Amino acid sequence: MTTQEHDASVYETVQESSEFQELKRRFRAWTFPMTVAFLVWYLLYVVMSGWARGFMATKLLGDINVGLIFGLLQFVSTFLIAWAYARHADRKLDPIADKLRHEVEEKTK
């Protein structure tokens, strides 16, 4: 068996392992719902901007209106999602990924 074939079999073995499957499950369980939630939130902003102009033009404080607040909240939500993902990855994904990486490194030496 060549080194390349050996490396491929190691990666295939890891990919079939229950730990790797758990890593994928945890990743998908967080990212898919969060992606859907963000897209719904973003599309709500776009739809409201196009079809609820009166509501979006409602002044809240001086010249600051609902549309401006919604727009700024898009940035806030993006940063909050990035922070939440980093926290999730640090707690739930990285320990498994690190263990798998060490196993692969040991087997491919």
C-alpha cells in the first residue's frame, strides 16, 4: 500500500467513525437552523423595506426611523451570530475535531 493509499484509508476510517458523525451532526444542528433564522430575519427586512414603507419610515427618535434601526440590527445580528458560533465551536465542536485531528496525525506519520 502506498503512502497516498494509506492516508486515504485513514481519512475514510475517520469519516466513518461515530465521533466524526457526531461532529457533523453537532455542526449541522447549529448552523442549519441559525442560517434559516438569519435568512428569514434578512428577508423580513428586505420585504418590509419594499412593502411596508410607512412602517419602516416611522420615526422613533429625531430622524432615526424603524428602517434604520432594522438595518443596524442586521449588523448586530451578524456579529452576534459569529460570536455565538465561535462559542458553540469552542465548546461543542473543537474538542471532537482536535481529537480526530490527533488520531489522523498519529496514523499518517
